[in-house]
Amino acid sequence: QLQASGGGLVQAGGSLRLSCAASGSIFSITNMGWYLQAPGKERELVALITSGETTNYADSVKGRFTISRDNAKNTVPLQMNSLKPEDTAVYYCVALIRTTYNGGEFDYWGPGTLVTVSS
């Protein structure tokens, strides 16, 4: 139900733009965000954006990454600038989705996209 794109290989100091689109049975989407998982480490929050467009960033990406959302298209882009080798990880998008008007909200995860930053 979530599909991410935009990962790849980039040199340190470069930029990448990830995007994630939610599709299928969607009544509403509350929070949307991105997590990363580096090799041998736990998954951690990169950035989050609420339905009211309040944003929250990990300290390590503040000032370099920008999250936004397009509610008409159910997408959540992540603009990543000034990339560092330590940003190398698999990036996962997540969305808190209600599929029916009286149903509960559940987190849906995309399959992940690999970002590799070379030094």
C-alpha cells in the first residue's frame, strides 16, 4: 500500500529526493514519515509530518533534510541535502492510515529504498 522511490548512490555533499505514495483503500492519513535502518542497527526516525503539517526531525538531519506531504496525492517526499556517508541506510516510509470511516488507524510501511552516500 506504500511504495517508495528515489534511493540510489550519491557522493558526500550531494542531494537525493525520496518519495513515497500511499494507495489502495484510504479514508484518512494522519502521520506520514521516514525511518532509516543502517546495517547492524535498529530502525530509527528520520522525519515525521502530521496531518496538520507539523514536522519533527532527528537531530542528525535537522537543517539538511526536509519532509513535506501532498494530501491530494497521498505522497510524502523527503528532500535530503548535504548528504554524509553516515546517512547510508535503507529508508522506509510509514503512514498512519484509517481505511474506513469507523475503523482504527494502523501503521503501514513501505518496502524500503537504499541510499548509499560515498565519501
